[in-house]
Amino acid sequence: MHDAIDMDADAFEALVIEELDKLPDDMVDGLDNVVFVVEDAPESGDDLFGVYEGFAITERGQYGMGELPDRIVVYRHAHLAACADIEQLRAEVHTTLVHEIAHFYGIDDAQLHELGWA
């Protein structure tokens, strides 16, 4: 076991933004009406790195103007507890972002595992 990384909310959010900026353009350019949010932990108490809240692009149908944005939430506490150093933290945040963005595109967990992304 290792000691959890100690990083305040502002520094963690800055790291998430840096990792988001490193993702390929073709992955993020298609995101429509999606916001990225950093929270400490899910209200449910579940041990999650992140979650996609919304409708995948493959399920949107008549989705249109006036819809609240979908949310991709990255949870700080789970990431910090799981990572031994900043490099591992960056890698885990990257994986979480790719995973949740994939859900936006309609790729489920089984497909992510098949692709080696989860």
C-alpha cells in the first residue's frame, strides 16, 4: 500500500484541465453540450473515479436546444487515494477522461475493456 497523494481541489482541477487539453482533438471536438466537473466524491458514497451523466450521442434522438448539458464528473478523493505519485495520478485521470468521454460516444464498459481502454 502507498500513502495517498495530498492535493487540494484547485490543484487537482488544474491537473484535470491539463490532461483534458492533452487528449486528441478528434476525441474532444465532437463533444456537444458536455461540461467537465471536478468533485471530491460521489454523494452515493460509491468508490468511483468518474461518471458520465447524460445521454450518449447514439441515444439523443430529438435532443436539441435548451437541454441541460451532460456532465463528466471526475472525483478527486478516489484518484488521490489510488495513486502513489503525480505521474500515476496523471495517467489515472487521463484514463478516467477517456473512459467517460467514450460513454458520451455510446461505448459501454464491455466495449472499453475489449478496446483495452478500461
